[in-house]
Amino acid sequence: MSAPLIRARGLSRDYLAPRARGFGRAERTPGLVDVDLSVDAGSAVGIIGESGSGKSTLVRLLLGLDVPTAGTVEVDGRAVDARGSARSLHWLRRETGIVLQDPYASLDPRMDVGRIVAEPLWALGIDGDRRARVREVLEQVGLEADMAARYPHEFSGGQRQRIALARAIAHRPRILVGDEPLSALDVTVRAQILRLLARLRTEQELTLVLVSHDIGVVQNVCDQVVVMKDGSIVEQGPTEKVLQQPQAAYTRQLLASIPTLPA
């Protein structure tokens, strides 16, 4: 049996709370508590939970964007050490791409789309015809190649998120991480981006880690689900089993909170 592509063991992250009016010792507040997680290559894992449950903290640690208080992260058997230099994590940046929540804030308004999408190619020193690669990925996400000369303010929210997706896959990563990538979009556009994510995952054989407060999104895209509360994983397993036969009281509470229309 092959090892997981992503493995976290005993992962914890504490934060120092500010002192009251400068007096006394700063108190430690747990953001993540003793988390174990395994993600197999080619799978799609959804991470759900309320705001403040630790979802984004977990993703930041998996991506080497923050340093854990305790525990370890491995990607393809290689330890992730966020305490080193930026260059020491180039191998991890080659393996991963990320799409963030706000398509209006995640793109530099001073850069044209071509430069935005090509950014990881330059940053990671990836050789080849970068302009051709930019045109290719723009078409893969449903945009026209000549849009590379335009600027972010000329696009709608859904188009900007497609640009962000193009940037995330431009360097051909194996792992795509989405941190609430659909929550800022309206319902119609959200459905379009959802279908695009599913198609890209299949076509490019991506491993997908998707953080979302929208359980319907996770249900449609992910084959595994992780439920988080207060910095801990309270339940995880196959999506269908967890959502239809939840074992944890918190999972049942979360599912019961989903609004439904009367028959």
C-alpha cells in the first residue's frame, strides 16, 4: 500500500493572545490541537467546520506557510520545514497551487493577467515558453488566450477566480488547495467554478484539498471529508458516509444547521 501524498501527525499551533493593557503574561490560545491527517494521491478532501474551527490554520501548516507549535507535515515523504528559507521550500511550491477566497484581493491590480498567471513560472525558475503556457492554462480554465493582455479590474468575480485558478495550475502542481474559493461568488458562478474544479482535478490528475463552509460544495466535489471544531478533527471519512451517517454530535449539529426549503 502506497504512503499518503500528504501526512500530518500530531499537528498543533498555538497563538499568543495580546496582554491586557500591557500587564501580565501573554496567554497561549490553541488554534490547532494534535491533528492527524492523511491525503492520498488523486483524492479530493473537503475540510468543513465553523469559522474559527482551525480549517485555514491547518491548510497554512500543510503548505508550509506557518510553523507548527508541535507535530510534523510530510508531502510525498519529504518533511515540510517552514522555519527554513523561502528557497528551501521551492520543492513544495512546485508541488502545490492555491486558490484563495477573494478573487478581488488575490490578484495584483497593477499586473496584467499574463504576468499574474506566469508569476509561479518565474518565481520557481521553470523553463520553457512561458507565454505559450499562459495561453494554454487560460484556455483550460475557460478564458480566451488574448485576455492575457488585460488587467484584473476588467473582469467579473467569476472570471477573476478563473484567472486565480490558471495561476494555481500554471506550474503543473500535483496538489491544488482551495481555501473557500467559492464563497465570494454568486450561486450561478459558483456552480460554474465548481464544475471547472471537478474537471481540472480529473484532467490533470490533481490531489484536491478544499476548505469550505458550504457542505454542498464538498458533497459534490470531494470523496473524503474532514470535520473540524475548536482546532481539532472530530470526524473524518468517506464523504457519503460522514454526511449521511454522521457519528459525531457536532457533525450532526452542523448538518442540521443547513437551511432547507419546505416541500
